[in-house]
Amino acid sequence: MANALVSIQIMPKTNNNEDVIPYVDRAIEVIANSGVKYFVSPLETTMEGQLDHLLDIIKQMNTAMIEMGSPNVLSQIKVYYNPAGASMDKLTEKYR
């Protein structure tokens, strides 16, 4: 059972003011390849899983940005942690 939700907005710096969309696409690819449940929204992506694993994914995302040529990366994250269980569906069910 998942114990955390982590939302991330990743903002890689580009060398020559290039479009950041390919970088963001790569960051989302890292999440998709991780196997965790996730939801992409216009300003951030939310992941559901074990907190340690989600934080490792964030590290991988930042590393991927540097590997693509970004000199630095700003990542804004929000963490919801509940050892008894955390679920995107449960937290948003009343809005559907």
C-alpha cells in the first residue's frame, strides 16, 4: 500500500533559452518507467507510492535533466505522507 503522494514541478534551466518541454517530457518518462501510479496536470505531476521510492524517482528526474544538458534544475515538491495509507483516488473522490 502506498504511504505517500508527491507532487513535483520540475524546472530545468536551459543553456540558450531552449524550450523546456523536451526536458519535462523526459522527466515524465522517468516517472512512467518507474512503475508508480501518477497523474500529469498542467503545472505539476503527482505520484503515489512509498515515500523513499518517490524521492528516489525525483533524484532520477533531476539527474536526467543534467544528462540532457541542463546546467541546473529547480524542483518544487509537495509531500503528503500517511503511514496508514495514501491514495490520489481517495483524496479526490468527492470531486468526481
